Amino acid sequence: MFSYFAKNIFNIRFFYEKVSKCNVVIFDEEGSYYIKLLLGNKKSIVINARLDRIFKINLYVIFNFFFLKNIFKYKIKINYYLSLINFIKPKIILTFIDNSNEFFTLAKLLHKNIFFLAIQNASRFLDKDNKIILFSKLFITIDANRAFIPNYACFSKFDINNLKKKIKVFNYFEVGSLKYSLFKRYFDRKFKNKYDICLIAEDYMGYDQSLESEGLFKKTNFESSYEKIARYTCRLANEENLKIVIICKGEKSSKSYISDKENYGRFANNSLNIKIVPNNVKRFSNYKKIHESSLLIGGNSTLLYELLNHRKILACNFLFNKNWLSFKYKKKVCYLEDDRYEIFKKKVTESLNMTSKAYFKKLGKRKNRLFLMAPPSKTLNKLKSIIKDYVD
């Protein structure tokens, strides 16, 4: 943290201001928008947990007895958070970043006096060494032995069974997807079908090198797998005159979107039938595009899991090791392992020609009951009932 300050000293504004008390703290600005929507008009304070976004340092939090007495006991970042929380005196600390090491540490230290709740943000799975794998620009691994979540609101029974006895959790809650539930809450209407296929862009550059350098896998093919999905989808669009929308995780001005647009633009090749669009978090634009499409295609994306029982999907697993894919529901109607283009084309064509009624009949809710998330209409009520005793 000191090295960060030294490099960015001119971008940081130090200020001195008394900290207000508040019953509700949201830990980590990332995803806080969704929690604020859940809370409605309830007052909350957001604690930023990302060094590249901490530009305001409150000296009131640092120059006090609590901070100074612990200066050699904890890392400076954790000590700053502890001091800040000591002044805020919250009843509950929520986070949407359920694989945060800082959240784990704070929960271990404070859970006896404060209610800590992590809301599942994405698919999580454990490899053979009990590490939670988070797929991102660069792979991040969280040692399951370090994970500590007093209260964990998960997608489904599958997630609970997958993590139970592997990470330290006192109470599990099966609630469904917060993001998708909020989308349904604010945009619950019938969407006009504009696209044949919605393809999920994967910000995959650097995946293989990152995994291999961390020693997680000896040899991987994430990059070639995702490229194959993109190339096949765009090729099919041109051959069959299909309308494709490629949705990106990053917003318009983000480096992530710029990278995805350039990368996937290679496969789109300026085709008028293929659009590459940025995300708009506050407008839930990716969910909108999915609902405006007949079929959702992707590789290792939580969106496939969230939409499993709501839209026609196709999870393509072209990886060397089929267990690397976080999407675990391997039902033939929504899952493909054969990486030959002819098979891909046949599968996609069948899916597009299949009615939603026929698709969901083949999907079979009885057999995938472990993967069933709570209906979006119930998710918000479930979460509100968990936190009601701690919120004003």
C-alpha cells in the first residue's frame, strides 16, 4: 500500500473529516450498485477495497488511538478498514465480491459483533487443490482454507453442496441471482426478438499463461477454446445470414470493452449482421440483449448458469479437461463438447429451430433441481428477510 501511495501521491486527496455512524456498510465498490438497489432508500456507506480506486484518504481514520495501537499488528490496509469500521459502528457488512481476501480477514476479526453477509456474484468451483477459481482477465485463485464467510447467500443448492465443508461458512442461504432478480424487477416486460444469437465475450487474453505460471495447470487451452467459439459463431452468422450480438462485460470507456471489441472484431470482420456492444451496468444491458435473442452461447460464463432455466442456452466446452468449465449442467440440449464446426453448426441450428417449450421439456426441471435458482420474484424478498434485523 505504501508503494502505491508513492507512485500515485499526486492523484490522492488526503482529507480530515469525522466519520459518520451507519448501520449498513457495503464492502467493495465493485457490485455495490446492486446492493444499493436491494436496500432501496436505506442509508449505507461504501468502503472501497480496490487500491486503484482509493484516491481519498481520511486522516481522521489514521490519526487516532485505534489505528496507532494496531499499526504493527495488522497490515496497513486492514488496519485502515478496521479503524474506519470502528468509527462507523455498523450492524451489518455486505459484499457482492464473495472471493475477497480482505472481506475474509475482516469477517474473522469482527464477525462476533457484526453480521457479515457475502452475496454470490459468480460461479465458483474448487480445483483438486481446494482453490476457488475466479475467471477474469488474469486468473485469481483464493485458497479455500483462507475463505471465511459467516453468512453466504448462494445461487442454488448446487453451489452450497459444492462449497460446503470446503470453505468456512456458518450459514448458507439459497437465494438465487441478485443481479438477474433486479433486472426482472425493473425490466419485467416482453422483449422483441432482435437477434438470432447472443454470444458472451470472454476477456480471455492471458488466461493460459496466467494459469500455467501459477502452476495451477501444466497445459491449458482456454484461449484457443474461446477463439473457436467466437470464430464458429461468426462463421455461422455469415453462412446462414444470422443476426448476432456479442455482449461484453466492460462498459463503453473501459479497457476491457476496448480489448474485447478489438479481439472479437477479428472474427466479426465488419459484418453488418454482427454487433459488438459494451455493457451498461445500471441499465442491465447484457440481460436485455440476452432477452432480445433466440439463443445464448458462451463458454465459461456465469450468465449461462443464471439463464439456464429462463432462456435457450448452449454452453460450449472445448477445453482439454472438461472439468475446467464452471458450467456443470451437462444436459445434451444445452451443452456441447465436440469442437468440430459441423457439429457446432448442427447443434446451433437445432437449438434455433426448437421452440422454447420443446427446449425446456428436454432440459427437464426435475433432473436439474440442484441447479434451480430461486425465482427472481422471490430472491429479493429472501435477501431482505436475511438482513431486515440489521437495516434501519
